[in-house]
Amino acid sequence: MPAPKIARTINAQRKQLGQWRRKGNSIALVPTMGALHAGHLSLVRLAHRKADRVAVSIFVNPGQFAPHEDFGRYPRTWKADLAMLTKEKTDLIFAPEVKEIYPAGFTTKITLDGPALGLETDFRPHFFGGVATIVAKLLIEAMPDVAIFGEKDYQQLLVIRRMARDLDLPIRILGAPIVREKDGLALSSRNIYLSPGDRKTATTLYRVLSESASAIAKGEKIEPILALGREKIQTAGFKLDYLEARNADTLEQAESAKDGPLRLLVAARIGGTRLIDNVAVKRI
Ligand code: PAF
């Protein structure tokens, strides 16, 4: 199986993608921070369906971690990532060092409004500025036809979509469905931090999301359902950041199922690990 081409610099990536473009190939980009799992691979597979050539970036972006967060210990699994991406017939991996992306003197940062307000921003105020800045750079560096992001980071997906539209980037931003373990836990590179006990408890999040979504879809009032869901999550042993129902397109507050399409979003910590998840409220 041919190994993917590996570009460590912006120029090397531009040169290779340029060659493919001149041959008339379309390009899909899947931005990642590595520590790949089946969720990422589903993005790569979707990318193959959308374009002739698939590039995956692997870059643990210091700009989206606060000083007290897990940048230093974030899993870096280059060999396993390379093996998986080879199997998935990835054409190119862009894996720059931090100084390639943020050379001395780098000062620019994107500021955001709209879907970036609230939810994650209430608990990680630094986060979306860091994400939008790196994603804008990755998109401008590769200029793909399409870029693919997981719906697991649902607010991130909407922030990136808005940012690409606002900056007139001629790139289609696609979301891909969440991939889950058999017991419902959403795949995440951070799940490896969970102790066996916490791993079992972690299924509470998806259970509460699913139960709440079906009750709301049946027309029950949103706030009492969320209050019950919050109680269940806390009783299971989580420290809850939020459990909210929002308009799925704008992330504005939703008072009733009529404010739909709706999305339920949750973030909670257990044993030092912060998990996020979300589900759509299906119209009945
Ligand atoms: O979702 C992620 O893995 C990251 O936030 C992203 C989009 C690759 C930006 O660093």
C-alpha cells in the first residue's frame, strides 16, 4: 500500500497540492490533532467520496489550549496515525512543527461572535479564537475544495462554517456524523484518559441526551426535561458544565420544539476528563 506523502512545511504541502490541482484533481482536507480513532477515519472516508485527493493535517494546536489544559499530555501517536492513514489511502499528511505555523512574532487572532457565544466559550473562553485561527490558516494554506469536521464538536463545526463564510473562503465546510462505541459513548481522543470506572459512567451522557431528545420531540416542555437530565448527569458523578437545547443552525436559545431544528449539547467533567457530546432532536 503506498504511504501518504508527508509535508512538514507549508511550502511542501502547497507544491504537492498544486501538482494535483494542475492535473485537475479536487482536494478535500481533514484537519485533526492526531491521536486518530474510528471517528477521524470516517471523516477521511467521507473526504474520499467528496474529492479526488485527500489531505489530513495533524497538528496539536497550542493556540486552543489554556495554560492549565492538557496541551503537554495530549496524546501524540504518530506511528499509529500514519498506519491508519496509509490504510485509508490518504494522499497527503500535513504535519508541521509549531514554529512552522506560529513563527516568532506571530500575533494575529480571529475574534468571533454568533455561534461562538456561550456553551464552550463560557467554560473555555480561549478556545474558539484558537480554533478559528488555526483552521483559517490550514484552509488558506491548503485551499481545498472541501474541508470535513466531525459533528461531535458541533459548536466548533458551526463556528468554522460561519468563519469560512464571513472570510469569503471558497471552501465547502462539511460535517460528518458522530461515531460512537457500542454503548453510545462518542469517540474522542481524550477517552483514553478515563479510568475503567469513569469509562462506564461516561455512557450516562449519551443516555441522557437520547432520552431528553425523544421527550422533547414528543412535545414535552424543554426546561423540565433538561433539569431532570442535569440532575441525572450530576448524580452519576459528573461535574456538569452545561446541558442545553439550542437551535441547530444558529445555536440560539430554544424555548420550545417550535424553535427547531433543535440540537441538545452537553459538556461535563469526570475524574479530570472533560467530555462533550450532542444529538439532534428528530421531528416526529
Ligand atoms: O477538532 C479538532 O481536532 C481541532 O479543534 C481542529 C479542528 C483540528 C483544530 O485544531
